[in-house]
Amino acid sequence: MTGDRSPVVAFGLYAVTCAMRAKTGALTAEALDELAGKRAQLLPDRADLAEAVSRFDAGVTEGEPEEAADAFLAVVGDLAEGHARRLAGALDNAGFAWQSRKDLA
């Protein structure tokens, strides 16, 4: 985590923003560069995301922004779902005091 921000969430939010901008024709080259930079900064070990960002960039540049955005959103959705499952699993195993039934104690 970066401070109290999740790097997965921070990247995911910006990635979705870029994909939606691509669908509307409002995505700039600067935003594409920033997306790649955020991926490298926030999730440097995720080569699969680096590849997805590259494919997204190529699709937008080659004139197929809607198709590229849809494919990119699928990858980002898988990232978010996996992150949510890991968090839920960690919470299940945490065993906080407030989770136990007081009437059985």
C-alpha cells in the first residue's frame, strides 16, 4: 500500500477513467503516458498489466478505442475481483473480537 491507499484501487480507478475517456474520444496521449507511469509506479511487478496497458495504447492509437477500452476493462475487472477476493479472505481469517457471537461466550 502507498500510505493508506491501495495501489490496486488507485490504478484501477485511473484505468477505468482512461477506458471511459477512450470510449468517448476524450483520451489524450498524455493520459495514456500517465496510465503507463501509474502502472509502473503502483504495480511494478505486474507484467500482465504492463502488457494490457500496451495493448490498450496500441488499440487506441490504431483507431479502435472502443474495442481496446472493452478489452482493457475486462483485464481491470479481473484485477479488481482478485483483489476483492484476497481482501475478503484476509478478513475471514482475521478473527476480530467483534465477529464472535457474544451469546455463546
